[in-house]
Amino acid sequence: MKTRCCIIIKNKYIFKDVNYLDYQEQLLKAIEKQMFFEGRKDNLENKEEYHIGYGIDDNYARCLGASIASICSHNQDQQFVFHILASNLELKSIEKIEQLADEFKINIHLYSINEKVFQQLPTQEHLPVSTYYRFILPMLLKVKKVLYLDADIICLGSIQYLFHLDMADNIVAAVADAETIAHKRNMALNLKNHTYFNAGVLLINRQKWNDDNVVNKVIDALAGEPKKFRYLDQDALNLILTGKIYYLDRIWNRINTTNMNANENIILLHFAAHPKPWNIAWNISDLCNNFTKDLYAHYEKLSPWKDAEPVLPRNYKEMKNYAKCLLEKGDYIQGFSWYIKYIKTKFSTKC
């Protein structure tokens, strides 16, 4: 079956110096174009639809494909609607997303984002502007709950539980971050009696999120003291949502580590650490063990990105990581070569 593609082009809007008097209006104007790939034409069994959102740029398109493929593989009796907010996607990536909808019989809404609307907010090497796209989801959708996922998350089981979760009066459901990170961030943000959470998995109560004006509060915080927030929107969300979080078991956002194993009954595995499984450094890193070695590759092979090659380092942090992995494995020639590239790239970047 060939997907039916519907394209809606919105009025163009010129973003210069963004006036944050009305953040929500500005964020919605960031959507320049909408594309709808209809892989499932109807809902014959009247099943409930579950809405899942991502925010990406082209660098994360391939892992998005693997993430969606993994969700569909483990939840074949459920009907999902995926919402992808993206900037700078290449045409071939858009074509693969359409193919993904066709192959898995799912509906995908693709929103082209003008990233200039976020230009006043801070970014980092591994935290590009697309990290802020999740803010648009609760304003865009007219559903009770939406599940936001980082694109480097792989699903290993049923996620139906999340969509039927009673969150009480909480705005989001999330998983506590690693204790070492949580303690440092709580100290830096001056948060007392707070359990710092990882924002890679966020089950959002849309109405409560909007009623509490979360977007305005978060952007106010980020714009006011950008240097305070090392983890950008994640830090700001922890600051703003304190006391309004339903905490999930860590199986719902298990960050990959060197000692993880198959006995943990993980549902959502988050490849947040570096290198990533699609990086050339993956197979020689300590993160690649008997459990994790081929997990990501298995689901990527189910997606239209099945023939994608491992990615070489694209910034100085990835170069440093690759050099370290090579040196630890005894490949000193290549290791020192990449370390020199790291030094040169870091110097040129800082200048």
C-alpha cells in the first residue's frame, strides 16, 4: 500500500529578533510546513490512538526510524500516530519517513520547523536547537496525553501502560536521572527535596501543561539565565515542574551504561551516552556489551535506514571520544591521529 501524503504550507513568517511576549504564539509560528503520511487509512476496530512525538534535525533522522520501528514491532496491536517536529531534513530523509509510514501502516505527521524562532535560546554541541521542539507538542495536539521521546530511544516492550496511567494532578510523568547527575543538577539549580528527572521520556498531560503555562515559564528561565542551565531545557523543566511530576520506574527510561543486562526488563532503552550505536566508535567502546551490541542495529535494519553506514565523528567531542576508544583498544596510530583532529577542531570551534 502506498501512503497518501497531504501537504499543508502555512503563511511564511520572518523571524528576526524574536519578541517573547507571547512564546506560545511564536512557537506555533515556527511550523512552516506540515506533511501527513497516511500509512493506515482507517480505524476499523475503533481502537484508541496513542500519540507519540519527537523533535529532531537530519542528524537524528536515522535513529528516529529505528525508534519508531522498535515501537511498532513490540506494539503490533496498538494504533499509533507519530508527530515529528524537524528542521533541516534532507529530501531523502523525508522520503524514508514516508516509507516508514507505509511499511508499518502508521500515520505520521511531519512538521517542518523554522529553527530561527529559537535562536535566542542556548544550545550545546550535543544539545542542538531541536531539543526545544518538544515544547510545541502540547499546544499543537488536541489529545489528553502525548508521549515525547528522544529519538535515540529504543522500545523493547509494550508501552500501552503509559497511556492508561493515572497521573493524578501531575503535569508530566518521567524517570529519575542517574544519582550522580541528579545531585549535581539539584545543587546547581538550588532545588530542595526534588528528584531530578531525565527529560528524554515525558508523558505529558496536555491540558495541565497548558493550564500551568509551562512553556512561558521554561523559556523565561532559559532566556533570563542561560548559563545556569547546563542541560538546557531539561534543567529548566526540572526547575519549573518541581512537585508536579509522576515518577516512573527506570525501565521506562533506562540510560545505557557499561553494566546493563537483559535481566532488567527494560521497556525504553535510552542511548543517551556517547558514542551512539550508529557511530563508528560504538563497537570498540565500553558501552557495547553482549546485551547492547546489536540492539540498535536490529531495529534500524527493520527501517528504511537499514543500509546506513556507521557515522564518523562530526564534532570535536565525538572526535575525542573516538580517539579515546581507539587508544584503549591499542590502535595508537589511528587513536593519536583522531586526537590531533580533535585538538584542531576544538581550537577552530572555540575561535
